[in-house]
Amino acid sequence: MLKYKLFFLVMCLFPALLLMGCLNKDLNQLTRVDIEIVKTDGNYEESFMITDEKTVDALREIFKQIEWNPNEEAKMARKEDIKATLFFEYDENMPERLFEYKIWFIQSNETAKIISNNSKEGYGRLEKENAQTLENILLNK
């Protein structure tokens, strides 16, 4: 009986660990981030790229901390603060895959809210320290 329980536990945990590894692997394929800051009139400023490895590594770590709610549809009362396009290179012989993130920085509770165009992620949230670090990186503070 114990063998069956152990076997069942292993069979359930293995796919979960494999899936978590795949999600982290995706972030490891991040090569660059394009940033567009929203001006007060609602238009975007000229975009800029983040390509240096140190900053891209920092962004990888921050994006790992986002709490995603794929089944939750979020609507925001105002236009996003930043639109970030993340570029992932999975195979050097294939074109990069792009994912767009709309990011709002909520000053009242020091969080960030994120809406992804990737249906597996959907709506996400970052808490205080990570939200502040993300804001500093993306707004070049």
C-alpha cells in the first residue's frame, strides 16, 4: 500500500516539477526587452531597448516573482504606465517570440499590476520590493 502511495506521489509531482522547469526555461531564453513609456497625454514616448545581460538577468528574476492569475480578466481605469515587449529566442534558426506586457505602477500600495498577451499568464501582480525594482529598471531611475 505504501509503495502505491509513493508511486502516486512521484507520478503527480514529476509533471509539476517538469512544468515549473519549463516556465523558468522560457525566462532563461529572454534576450531583450523593448520599453515604451506612456506620456501624460496617453501617447507613447520613443521606445528604447534593454539588451545588457546584467539588466536582462535582473528582469528575469523579477518576472519569476510575478503572481499570475491566468483565468482572471483585469480591467484598469487608466492607460498603462509602460508597455514592455519581451523577446525570447528558443532556437537560433527560428525567429524570436514576442510577448507584450502592459504594466501599471500603483503608488498607493507600492505594487505593480501586469497584463500579458500570453494566455497562459493573463493578469499578474508584483509586491513592494520587486515592483519598485521593476519600476526603477523600466523607467531608467
